[in-house]
Amino acid sequence: MSPAPLSILIAPDPRLKTRARPVREEDGAAVADLVPRMFAAMYEAPGIGLAAPQVGVGLRLCVIDLQPENVKTPLVLINPSIVAASEDFVTREEGCLSLPNQYADVTRPARVRVRFHDLAGKSQEIDADGLFAACLQHEIDHLDGILFIDRLSPLKRNMILRRLAKEQRQKAAG
Ligand code: NI
């Protein structure tokens, strides 16, 4: 029997605002179990990135797949950190599986270098720009309890949260 699918937490769930703890060696079995289920939930949504806190797991772990040319290219990042960021910034529209149907322009460094461990425990470094850079920063933010709306003005943030709450109420009312 396959395990129950993971459900993705919707803002303002307090678990989305909690800083996740580093993955340790003894978490290996839990991580091995979690990663394929996170990919399944992400592809099902569908989305291009998902962080463990979004499925209620407070570990520094995220999965990304930008699916270039519709080819699955899964990437697992364990304990990722931004080790360098460009001085120039770009603004790009972002969304989030924890804020369904909500989009806003977010300004972030245009390029980042990210260090992380892969599933085999090997240390890796990647340089990213464009959508990939934004996605990496967005997912790493989740590990610190930061949502993309936290990078907007309070006015804009509250507007989105109110709209989301209203849509969720309407959805629940069916
Ligand atoms: Ni997100």
C-alpha cells in the first residue's frame, strides 16, 4: 500500500512561520520516506518547488523541479544555504502552493550560489539565475518561516491574506 498523500498547509498556518531545524544523520530514514512523497505532492499540485515545512515537517529540506522543456528534473536540497548573492536585483511574479491562486511581484537578488547536501549526503554547490534563482530563494525562505508575502509591504500582504481567507471560506462552503 502506498502511503497517504501529503497535504500542503495553507497560510496562515503557524507551522509555515516556524524556522525549520537542520537535517541530521539520524533523520536519514525519515528523509528517504519524505522526499518521494514531497515530489508527488508537488507534481500533483502542480508546482515547481516545495519545502518540508509546507507539509508540516520542520526540517531544512526542499524539492525543486522546473521541468525544463517538460522533462522532469528533480532536485533535492538538504540543509541548503545561500553562500553568495548578486548585488543586482530582479523583480518577478511569484506564487506559492501554501497561498493558492495568489501572485505578486517579489524583488530578490538576480543570482545566487547555494550550498546544500544531496540525498547521498554529498556537499554540492550550484549557481543559479532567472527563475531557478528565485525558486531557490523562495524555498530557502520557507525553511526560515518566511513566505513570499513577507517580502511585500504590510498593505499588500494583508490584502493577499484576506483574499486567500475569503477564497478558502468559499471553497469550504462549496
Ligand atoms: Ni512557497
